[in-house]
Amino acid sequence: MTETELSADQRNVERADGHGPEGGVVKLYERYVAPTYARLPVVFTHGRGSYLYDERGRRYLDLGGGIAVNALGHAHPAMAEALAHQAQRLIHCSNYYYTEPQGRLARELVVRTGPGKVFFCNSGAEANEGLYKLARRFGHAEGRFEILTTYQSFHGRTLAGISATGQDKVKQGFGPLVPGFRHVPFNDLGAMERALSPATVAVLVEGVQGEGGVHVASPEYLLGLRRLCDERGLLLLMDEVQCGYFRTGRFQSWQRILEGVPGGEGFLPDGVAMAKALGGGFPVGAFWVRERHADLLGPGSHGTTFGGTPLACAVALAVLEVVEQEGLAERARQMGEMLLDRLQDLVGRYPRVLAAARGLGLMLGLELQVEAPGLCGDSARSPAARLTGLLLEAGLLVIPAGTHVIRLLPPLNLSEAEAQEGLELLESVVSRLG
Ligand SMILES: *Cc1c(COP(=O)(O)O)cnc(C)c1O
């Protein structure tokens, strides 16, 4: 780039950088950010607890939680303090060496998941990628490599991630995909059993499907998959990226789903992917491997530069401490039950707009009617996207899942008053439609 071009560009940035009605920040995105997201028309500048504030100072109740990421809400002082403190000591050093926070965080995850070991990465897609490699390594000597996943699943946006994901829309235009993935209907044990081939090495499911519309795995399904995998020598892998981290009321979703279910006490998968809420908003991912396979990925077999930095792990440890001290697992369970109750009530009162409410803990889905008045008939935006837009205008943030479901994935420390406010905002918009 020549000097004149550079300064022309800089001038452009300056001009576009002003805030205000001409949408300076949006213009920056239009010019410089790859257009891979259909963003909503709002520019956020800061947050506090369950609220976000836009550049005009308007307040929004955030029940989307950054897609199940902001476990403690925004700008939690314990996180800010852990970040500042650790940043002054050591931010990053290579995985050629040992650092204390990584070892301590690994122990905390193992204690809450089951006997085994943990590998740290930076995102959910990468955590799943580690599980695919674990499975390939596991079956390599026998020539087995195939991983079965379910329709409506979501496992991330890398090439292997979209290959594993059971939704055509993420795959379109990116072929050829990574070989060795096939999909079967969710919560259908027979379908999984019939789909097994001599090449199958693993099964991967979410405990609660998130992007697919909030569908909870049944206890019989999980126990049946465990039995099937034991009988056929397969790894049972679980993607807990969204449904894990106390969201359902227990650390991992299967712990909640199998609570009090005969035969459920000893249940453990062979590998588990985690990310999203693990760092409370700071990027950190991990996968856990059960004891008997924990050394399968040996020195040199896997790695990532940023995995498990002292900064990421110190923050994750601080988030965990707050969750425990404030009893947020229990809070998620209780607040989730209350919210689900009230959402079902809403479905009963607005049956022309709302079809169903479902979920577990603070992972909740509200399904819209196919013909919801005021929401369909726009070919560019799905009913879920249109409702999300209307709720934004009303000051409420939610996350769409597919074309007809909106999700509530609020902070685990959501207060009762905030939950109440969210329900009122939701009803104010839904009542206008139906
Ligand atoms: C978000 C998500 C992923 C992908 O995580 P990234 O951090 O976006 O790579 C994978 N699996 C599930 C279930 C998710 O919800």
C-alpha cells in the first residue's frame, strides 16, 4: 500500500469512527469486517451484570448471555480482578512449560466431571476437534474412523465441525467435507444402533441440543448410548459446550438429566467438549478424556499455542469460585424451573404465536408457531430472527435457534427481578402479535 493510499484509508477510518445517528461503527464493519454474521442494528459499549448498554446509553436485559457464555453476567468484579492480577504476573507462556493455573483448572474440571485428564484449547469447535482426533487415534489400528452424530446437532464451524454438524445449512458450499461423519435422528437409540458400521469408532451427541432448538436428551437415550458403545467398543463423546457448565443445574448436563434415574449414577462418557461459559467470557475451551483413554493422545500428537494460558486459566478459576460460593448451580436450576413454568403459561395464553416452551435449567427454548402472525411472510428473515429483532427494540436480548425457536441462555446469577422483567418484556411484544 502506498503512503497516499494509506492516509486515504486512515482518513476514512477517522470519518467513520464518530458515533451517532449516521452509524459510524456500523460503517466500519461494512467496510472492514467480513460479512459472515447477520448482525442486529445495535452497537454495545459496555455491560453490567445482566444488562448491556448501547452507544446511546440505552439499557438492554441480556437473556442471551453472549450465547451461554457470560456465566456471571457482564463486568463481574471477580473476573476483572483475576484478569488484572494475572496480567501483571504472566499472560502467556508456551505449553513447552508448566504453569500453575492450568494444572489447577484441570484438576477442578476433572473433580467435577470424572476421573480422567483435560486438554485446553480456545473454543468449542477446537474442543470437538480434539475429540475427533481422540476417536481417530482410538480406532486407527483397526482401521475404524467413523463418528456418528445427530440431526439438528451443532459442533462448530471448522471444516471437521461442519462435517460433524447434522445441519445442511452449515455445510452448503463448503464441500468436499471431512469424511467419516454420518448423522441419525436425535433421541432415537434404534436409529443409532442401525447406523453402526464396521468402520464406526465413536458417537457424539449434545446433552441438550442448543442451536438445533433446545432438545434435551432423554435419560434412556444416554444410558442406551452408553450400553451400545460398551458393547461395540465405541467411544461415547459428549458436546457440552453449550449445555454444560452448570447451565442445567449441574456441572455437566448428563449429571442433571440422569439425576435419580436408576443406573444413572455411574454414567460417564469417554470424552467431553467444553467451552462457552468456561471462562465466563474470556475465550477458553477444553476437552476431558476418561481415565482409561486419558493417555491416548501422547506427546506431539496434539497441541495449540494459546491453549490453557495462565491468564485464561486464572480467570476460569475465578469464575468457578464465584459459581461455587454463590451457589449458582442451584440458582440456575430454580430460576430455570420458574422461567419454564412462566414460559409455558405464556404459550397457553398466546397459542396463535407460541407453540411450545421447553428446556432444562437456564437453557430454555420458546418455539414459535409456523404461521405466527406478524412474524412470517418475510423471505429474508425467519420468524425467530424477526421476533429477536422486535425484542431488541423492546430492550430484551435473546438468541434465535433455527427458524422457529428463540433461546434464553441468561447469566447463571440472574436475579428473580430480572427474570420477571424479561418475562414482562417478552409478553409485551408477544401480546402485540397475537
Ligand atoms: C457454540 C457451540 C460449539 C462451537 O463453539 P465455538 O466456540 O463457537 O467454536 C460447539 N458445540 C456446541 C454445542 C455449541 O453450542
